[in-house]
Amino acid sequence: MALRPGRCYRNPKRPYTRVSRRRPRKSYVKGVPGSKIVKFEVGDPKGSYAHTLHLVSEEKVQIRHNALESARVNANKYLGLNLGKEGYFLKVLVYPHQVMRENALATGAGADRLQEGMRRSFGKPIGFAAVVDKGQKIITIRVTEGKQEIAREALRRASHKLPCRCRIV
């Protein structure tokens, strides 16, 4: 099944986060798929860096876990090609904890006999989203002296993958 457009989940809704891995009987949310974010920190965390750049959201928004992973991969690839594996440190600062639900509707011939429309339309969990406030940092990159423009370009490219206006600080 294909993903719904980002506009369906962009606006923050009431928090729905109760997921218990230890006590599945007590949990309200059943069968939540795992987060697509592979690593939250990439690069060399122990290096000495002179400059820190942040990608900051300019509006309150929900960012899906696959959009965060796409932004991280895009920035990491650009930094890796230009600075090498040990020349930077990138960290995703937001964690996707908001459970997204979808009321899947069937389409095609005979669909009206298979579904119930809006009756019992609570929806099934399809993934996670991070709730980001206005002015909150999303991604941080630390680089050495003279490499700020490369990090700025990496953050600019990462911002194109996110569903909100961002600025680089």
C-alpha cells in the first residue's frame, strides 16, 4: 500500500503515543511498525569541531519518520563525499513518537461491499511522526574550521526533504 501525501499528517494532532514494548497487554496501540530512522548520530562524535550549524523549524509541524530518515541520508551523503567519514558529526535531534493512524478505504469495483466507510473509523497504526515546535532544532552538524559552507549546503539539501520551512542557524 502506498503512502498517503504528507499533507495528511503535517498538522499536529492530539498526542497518541502509548506504546509499550514490555507489556503488550497494557498497551493501547497494537501492531505499530518500527521506526525507519537507522541512526540518529553519524560521523565522528569525538572529534574537535569549531563550528556548529542547526536546521531550525519555522513552524509547528509533524515530521514523519521516513522524511527524517531521508533528510539524514541526504545530508550524510553530501558530507561524506566532501569531508570524509571523520570530518563531521551529524545528529538528528527530534524523535518520532507520535503514532499515525490511517482508515484504509478500498477502491475499485465491489469496494462498497468490503468496507464500512466512517463506521468504526479509528484507523490502524501506519508509522511514527515527530512533533516539532516553531524554533525547535531538527538536525545539528558540527564541522572543523573552514567547512561551514559544506555543512550549510548539506542542511539546505536536508531541508528540502522536510514538510516545513526551515532556516539554518
